[in-house]
Amino acid sequence: MNRLVVLLVILLACVSTIPLANGADNTTVSVSGNVTVTNGTANGDTITVTPLDENYRRVGDSVNTTVSDGSFNADNVTKAPLYYVRLSHGDLAHYVLTQNTDGLSFDLGPTISGRVVTENESAVPNAQLLVASPTGPPVGQVNASKNGTFEFGPVESNTTYTLWMRIAGVPYKKTITTGANATNVHFVKREPTGKETNLTVSGGDPASHVIQVSPRQNGSGLSVVETLSINNTGNQPFVGPVHIALPENATPTGAMFRNRQTTFTRHDNGIDVNATIAANDTAQIGVAYNLKGREIRKSLSHDTDRVAAVLQGYNLSQISHSSNLRPGSAPISMLTNQAPIQSGNEIHINVPKNARQMANNQSVDDDGGSNGSDFPVTILGLSFLSIVIGGILLYRVL
């Protein structure tokens, strides 16, 4: 459960701890709203308002205020495109991400209740459940009773929450909506499976399979990082190795699972990365590798909905590729898929030595020289993907 908590609080941690973005506006505004609690009161509760830019970076200090007579008003908040508002009510926290500075509303009343059971309807005693908000951070947690029953609240009306549970290292997930299915919740602890047939590469935003291609410094060939959003479409948790196919001439240098470095097992046609993925959940798996040659030719290991091959710094008109890829409409050199690609189908991208394009629009040889940019051989190189994400955000497969 601790690892799940860490994953879910990433957004909240970033909001509260990252440095201020450059160019913050000195103008301030007031952020106001109302809080209602069925059969209770929010008076004295703490409201925290954090100003953010369009990239969710903090652009001013967080401002605290309290609820009085069912309303709140936070003064001297740095004017910003977005505001992240947090309400602390008892042991629970509730969140709003908004562009507005007034008319905000927290309506607390419903409870989430149900029972944790096995597939044969036996109670799962003392299970610990984490309740996550629509924006990701946890609202709070609750322990089930010896009979597997639990109750949690108050929470917001007409809001979708995610229940998380981890038992013996296996994650479980259930999504509920207050006012629709939040009472008498049947949370089933199913036995995990290792069948990869339940896995697809989908659910990524803006692409589910990102291939980042860079030149190698002081040598021929390419450095490649592939990041896949693996979606477990089954009703059982997946526990086991996930296979990622690699080109024949690839030398893997690192792997990641859920943004953490992990080990991998090398095979003739790719690598295996151990993963635990809840039913109906998506997790990122990545691999970094070097190529001696100039061609990426490989079969896809899983059905894939959206591919984005980012060739930053290369002249796209000089690159050849398979017919199931096409140039993407983005401010960076990128190839995308024409249509979803099924498992076993092949893609290939050929990057000639003279395809590298500099700022003066003149091509330059990749081999040797200070113009090359060697991709780090450790898994830390995967963080380079953040550089291109802004360009990819403009991409949508037709």
C-alpha cells in the first residue's frame, strides 16, 4: 500500500514542492467558494490554494485560509491560469483543479461503503483501502473490518473515486461514482494471472507507445528509448513478465517500471520486465537500448493503439519508414501510426547518417564530433522523454 500512496501523491507533491516557474505574474487575486457538509459543518476546515501555470508548475506561494459560515476566501493568491484548491475536512482531503477564482464548491455528504471478498465470496479481513480523488491524490484511507466491511466519508456528490487495495504485493483497483454505485460496493480480490493476452498498449496520453531516437556520441548507430503504456484489460491483476520486442541489433542498457529503474531478462528477440498491474489499470514500462546500425525494425509485442516515434533533430524528409507509419503533425520530427497496430505486425524506421538537421537547416553526419548527443546508458535517460512531451501533445491519431 505504501508504494500506491507514493504514486498517487506525486501530483500533490509536485504542486507543493517544485520551484516557482519563471515569469510569475505579481498580480494577485482572491479565490473564493462554498463548502457544505450534510449533517455536519466545515467551519474551521483548512483551504489551501496553489497557483499553477498551464504545465501544472507552481507560479506562486500556496495560500491557506479557513472555512467560516460555509464559505472561504483566500486573498493574495498569485494570478495564474490554474488553481489547485485543497479542502482538509477531518482526516480526509478533497481537491478542485480550476481556472475560476470564485464560485468554487465542495459538497460533502455521501459515503462509500461495501465489502472486500474473495472470488468465492469469503470475507477478506482487515484489508487497507486507499481512496483516490479524480485528480489523483488520495482523499484518505480506511481499514476493512474482520468481516471485510468498510465505510468511508463524507465525500463529494456525483464524483468518481478510485479504490485501491494491495494484498501480498498484488494491486487491486475499483472505480465508483457517488450517487450511482458508492454503496454496497463489491470489491473482489481475484487471483492474479500472468497471461499477457490481457495486456494491450493503450490508454497513454497523447501516445501509448513513444519511441525516442537520438544519435550516439562519438560512434555510429542510434540510442533509443521506448516507453509503453501497458493496459490490463482483464478482470484479474497481472503479475509476471511483460515482453518488449527489440530490433535484432539492439543492446539494452536499462529498463523501468512505473518510473523506477528495474531489472530485465534478455532474450533473442527482446526483453522481459516484471510487472504488477491491477485489473483495468495502466502502467508505464520502458527500455533503453543502443543500435549499431541505423534501422529500427521490430515486431510489436502487444496490440497498440497510438505510436509516436520522435526523431528530434533529424530531417524527417530524409527518413524512410514502414507504410503503417506516417509523418505526424507536430512542431518536432515525428512519425505516427496510420491505424491501430496488432501484435506481431512490424514497424521499421531507417535513419540515414546524413539525416541530422541543425538549426541552420544543414544536415550533418551523426558520426563523431561534438554535435552528437549520446543518450545516457542508464535508465536515467528515460527522463529525456519529458523534453519532447510538449511537442507530442499536439499529436492525435486520425
